[in-house]
Amino acid sequence: MNFIKRFGRLFIPGALLTVLFSGYSLGSAPAQAAEAIKFPIKPITILNSSPAGSPADVMARQIVQHAKKYLNQPMVVVNKTGGSGGVMFASLMADQADGYTISTITSALITALHGDLKKDFSIDQFEFLAHVQKEPFCIAVKSESPFKTLKEMIDHAKKNPRLKIGGQATYSALHLLALALAEESGMPISYVPYGGGSEILTSLLGNHVPVVVTSPTTMNQYVEAGQVRILVTSGEKRLPQWKNVPTLKELGYNIVITQYRGFAAKKGLPPDVRAILVDTIKKAMAEPGFKEYLAKNSQFAEFMGPEEFTAAVRADYEYMGKLLQKVVKK
Amino acid sequence: MIDHLVSGFIPLAHWNNILAIVGGSIVGYLVGALPGLSATMGIALCLPFTFYLSPLASLLFLTSLYGAAEYGGSITAVTLNIPGETAATPTTFDGYPLTKKGFPAKALGMSIVASFYAGIVSTIALILTAVPLAGMALSFGPPEYFALGLFGLTAVAALAGKSWVKGCIGILFGLLINTIGIDDISGTSRYIFINALYEGLPLVPLLIGLFAISEVLMTMEESTQTMVVTKISGSLPTLKEYLRCHTAMVRGTLIGYFIGIIPGAGKAVASFIAYNEEKRASRHPELFGTGVLEGVAAPEAANNSVVSGALVPLLTLGIPGSAAAAVLIGAFTIQGLQPGPLLFVKQPELVYGLFAGLLAGNVVMLAMGLLGTQLWAKVLLVPKNILTPIVLTITLFACYAESNSLFSIWLALGFGLLGYIMRKFEFPVAPIVLAMVLGKMIETSFRKSLILSEGSASIFFERPVTIALFVIAMVSIAFQIYRAKKKAADRG
């Protein structure tokens, strides 16, 4: 009892003093802060629409790790999956455009704005901060396949029953790529939509389809192991790990489809906040640790600032929209 | 290989690897026991934290979590008739009747021993057969998945209870509601009246509604006199009972392992098929559903065996054998590793460390399971008028947590009401879950097959695996009809 009384006697004045001092310090804070407050004063959330471990998620986590020394606050990756990105878009738009909630952005997400997401979101609601990675798609066959080149494949397809090509979901970028190639070359195809990268891979390795369209990341190690041959890639330039594989453009097709990954925010960021975010991402990309991660996963980085990236995203968006209208909506 | 394996055990002596296994098992155990939190979600939730662990510790943590979650799902299935995981649904059929009879510890003891047995045996099978069996994963194309799905549906025979017709109505209803959402093949939207239905009906609220909430509604009917549980026996199964279930465990383990290897089939399919096959093979099938230990042992062995099975194509080909294994690929990529043909060559120490960790993880799981058995049995001593509201709150919370939307809660309540009405009219609810688990696979693989064959149905009868599965499905049905007829004749 005695102890409690004594404790109380000490505690109450102590508590009062604390309140008093915190009042003082609150009162004095703005005066100091006028010069000291600098974005960020609290952790930054990076929303990611794909599950942990997916390429965009790993990219975001790598940036977070290497940006540590350039920011006095941590960045946290939060996975908001589902609804072809709709769930993530909704929570990005629900927050203030103050730079404390930003998101990863990929070409697939922007292309999805042509689809059902159109009702709720538009490309004009975003501000594009930085382009980080770029990767084309590729057309692959098994090493035992009779198709040594794309031309052999197309010639075969023209003379035989419809060529089956496996790839990702209906109306995805991969589907559009296959349809565009079929139209330009005049070969008849049947597109078989699979659930994702590993299903596409299984269908190829298990001889269920003769040809697949997919992303190089899922194919790298199978090419290295000698199980898969790449016929063509869909980028502007050849890929450094597959120097002898031509691009569709080189072969005379007017098709360039790449997927990009970067960062975006809700429109209306204060310019100084945007500058800090862009600068941090740029510095993180220049870290040796980040470069090591890229090399390990055969990924390529190319920094683009807000203006350049916005232009690139818009161009891609328009291109995919046109392609979609041309090949699908007939 | 033996020396590889022995050297695989060496890193296990390191304290942070031990901590990873124990920590993973504890988290998995809790994730499994909480209805609504599945092993897949557990792995997905913990994945970001493993970013800071060493590659081996991270994989040990996640695989221990995976295995323990598969066991944990049976705890609530046995004690409360609420499967903590879809794959634990068949465990309720005989586990809960045992609890009602006053022997929850026997059912729990059987399930942990079956899980442990399956975990160890399937890990050894994984070590010995991963490379030769990898091809099996590739041999499954759309026609094979279609046949497997149809074969899975024959498990309805074991779930239908008294009436075939009612079981089939449940299946058809399940297949129907499965078509809600965006169709995977053509991208058409079907039966979407509100935005929340774009991705189709989620399985978790449905499972919680049909099992947990309908059970809560049933309990509300009981008078307060029966609410106080009279007697709960804490006795574990006897050695004789374990030995009697040995063949059930072997069958369950084999079924789980092979279905695990097939990417995309899933653990729920394995445990439903294991239960069905166990009932078919049994000399007293009429006792199934009243609380026989074999009915607990077989599906529990199967859903734990899937864990190792799913690692076969993951480690050798880079193709996940289950939804949880697909999330595990994320763990590899976060660490900068690529599971696939080069993993055994480039990082054998990691692969064998993982094998050793799997064996050790199962021992940890067994210890935790046995310690927990008495504790869980005690939960049942809580009067039902106190326990039931708690269960209701937790399950609804789990529903919300799974999707962060109130819609799931309404869905769960709606299906709860449906489940209650179904039970009142003696309709079994499990066939709906079975149809939900298999529906997508059957439909999309059927349509993909027809794209591949350009519309010809002959594709289903040209491939040996497909034909074999059709024959087994047919025999399975014929056998059950024959037995039912014979029983009727004996009686008449």
C-alpha cells in the first residue's frame, strides 16, 4: 500500500510535467520546422498489385532496400492484389496525393485500363514518376522442335492446320502479340490461354502446344539448360543474353511490344515531393547492389524521369489500344 | 546422394535455421487452425519478412509453415466441424462425429500421426524420386486435367450421405455458382451483377458459411441443457488403432504425393479423393461418416503428402505443384534463386538442406501437435453458449481479413443460411465445396482441349493417361452402384 501511495505521489507530478513539456515542444515545433520539415516525415507506402515475389514486387523491394541510405524514412511495400490491378488502383486513389502512398506500375496494368477497369479509372488520374525496368516478350519452342527460325514456323503454319500458340489470358499483351503477328504474316493460329508463366512453361515442356509466347525471365534458365529455343523477341533491340535471337522488327514486322515496370502516384503531387521521390529512385538504381540483382536475374534497367516516362506510358497505352481494336474488336 | 543429404543436415545445427523451422511450424500451425487463413495466404503474408533471412532459412521457414498449416487445418475441422483449410473438409466427415462421441483427442491424435507419417514418407519419396517423376508433371495437359477433374467428382459418392440425388444436386449447384465471374478462356463476364463478383465467388467465405455459420445456427437450436458438455475423453488412439489405420495412411500418402506432383490439381482434390478411395476400399463403408479413424487418417495423410509432392516439379522444373508452391517460387526469386532444371546443379547444398529441413520440420510439427491435442480437446469443455459466439466472430473476422471487403462477410452469412436450410433438409454441403474446387479445372481444361483438337472430342480418347483416368472413374462409380444394389438385395 505504502509503495503504491508513494508511487502515485511521484507519478502524478511526473505525468503533469510531461504534459506541460510536450505542450511547450508542440508550441515551438512549427518555428523549427519551417526550415527542417522535409519530405518525408513518415514512412512511404509502395502499393504493388501483384503478389510478393512477382517481378514487379521484387523490383520494388530491391529499390526499397537500396534507397535506404538516401531517405531518412523507410519505404514499405504493400501487396494489394486482385481485380486485374483494380484493388491497388482503388487504394492508391483513396489516399492523398502527398507522396506517402505511391505504387508500382507495369504495362499490363496500364493496358488493363482499356478493359473493364475503364469504368472506374483513367490514365489521366496518374502521375508517372520513374521508369525502372524494361523487358520484351519472346516466342519460344522446345529444342527438339523442327522450327529453327520464325520463318520456318510461319511457313509451316501456312501449309498446315492452325498453329497452336500458348500464352497468357485472353486480351493480355501476349495474346495481342500473337494475334498481331498472325495478322501481319497471314498465318492461321489458335491461341490457347493459360493461367500464367509456369502454366505456359508446362504446356511447352510437356508438348501440349508447339509454340508459346511468354516473357524472357521465365525462359532464361531453360534456354541455358538447353531445353528451349527462342525464335524471336518483341523489343526494339536484341537482348544481351540472347545476342543471336532477332527481333520482330528486324524480320520486317511492324510489331514492338515491351513490358515496362516503374513507379507512379496519384495525380497532383507537390513538385518538390515528386523531385525527392524521383531522385531517390534514380540513386537506388545506381547502387551496385541493385545492379547485382539485375545481373543475377537477367533484367535490364533504364532510368526515365517523369516527363519521358509519361510520354512512353502514353505512347504504349495508345499503341495497345489501337492493336486491341484492330485484332480483337473486329 | 546420401553424402549430399548428410551434409544437408549440417546447416540445420545453425541456430537461425532451427529458429526458422520452429518459427515456421508455429506460424503454420496457427494459420492452419484459423479458418479463413490458408497455407497459401500464410506463405504470402510471411514472404516479405523472409527478404531479410538467408536463402536456406527463408525456405525452411516457409516450407515448415506450409506443412504445419496443412495439419493445423484439421484441428478446427475435428473439434468444431469447421475446416481450417479447404483440404481439411473431408476430415470433418469422421473427425467431428468422433468429437461428438466424446473422443476429440483420438481424432486429433490420429490426424497428427497421419500428417507426420505422410510428411516423413513423402519427403523420403521426394528425395528419391524427384528427378525421375518430374516428367509426370509435364505429361498432364488439358485433356488429362479434365479427366482428373471428372474422376475427382466421383468422390461425391462418398460425400452424398444417404441420397445420391441430393449429392448430385449439390455438385450441380456448386458447378453452377462456379461459372460466376470473368471466364478464363474467352474473357466474357458471366453472372456478374456487382463489381465484387468479377473474380468469381471466393472459396473461403463459402467454406465458412456452409460449415461454420450453418453449424452455429444449428447450435442455436439446441436447448441450454445440452450446451454443457458432459464428458470429454482425453485419450489418444491406442497403438492398435494406429496400426489398423496404417494402410489408410499409406494410401492417403501415395494419393497425396502423386496429386501433389500434378501442377494445378491441388491439395483439396487429394484429400477428397483419398477419403473416397478409403471408403471404397474399406470393409465397412457404411460406418464412414459416423466417426471411424481411417476416415481421418486418409485425408490428413493426403493433404500433408501434397506438400512434398508439390515440391517435385517446383525444384526440378520450376513449375509449382500447388497454389502454395506457386507462392514459394516468390520466395526463391526474392532470394535471387531460380527453382528449375539448374537448381540441383547450381545449388545442391540448398536443395539438400531443404530436404533435411523438411524432415526436421515434421518432427517439430509432431511434437507441437501432440502437446496441443489435450489443449484443443479442452476447448470443447467451454459451454457452447459461450464458445459459439466466439467462433462466429473469429470466422467472420477471418472472412474479412482474407479479402478486406465486407462483401465476403455478407457472402459467408448468405451461404451460412443456405447451409442451414440444406442441413435441415438433409442435403450434404460438402459436394458444393468439391464442385467449387474442381469446377474451374474441369471447365477450362475441357475448353482448352477442344481448342487444341479444333473441336474434336477424340482428344479425350487418344491419350493413355486420360483413358486410364476415365476407366478408374467409371469403375469407381460402377463399384459403388454394385455395392449399393447388393446391400439392398441383402436387406430385401
